[in-house]
Amino acid sequence: MPPIRAEAPDDVRDVIPLPGYRLAVRFVDGTSGTVDLSARVASPKAGVFARLRDPEMFARVYVEHGAVTWPGEIDLAPDVMHAALQRAGEWKLEG
């Protein structure tokens, strides 16, 4: 079976982990910006995102099927992220 390619405008092309639980993200259509997960990761209501408190785990971020993903089936909705980055260049996930 051929690999699945991210080709929709709101599919993530690249992700780079940054200090402070932030990500640099670029989409297929060229939209790019910073995603700030610091409040979500630190929140008592972090749920599955609590696993990302470990900096080594956070740094294991990758793109799969056009979405920002971590091991353990943790991911972010690319369409919501894309809209936020188009509006403001940054997306802060609240706790």
C-alpha cells in the first residue's frame, strides 16, 4: 500500500518542538506559526496531555497523516490549529 500523503491545505507538513512546551508548525498551504501547549500540559485537567510534561516525550512530536502527533495516540486537530494560526500566527491551548 502506498504511503498516505498530506495534501489538504490544513494538513501539517512540518513540526519542530521548541522550549517551553511550544511547537513551530507549517502547513501544506504555507501557513505557519507557534502552538503553545504550556498551559494545557501544566493543567490539573491535562488528561492525556499530562504525559507531555516530560520534555523528552514532548520532543518526540512528529507528523502523521497531516496531524501533529506524539506516541501513545496523542494528537492535535489540524483544522482548528490551521484556523488559529491563520488568524493570529499563534495558538494557545488553555488548561
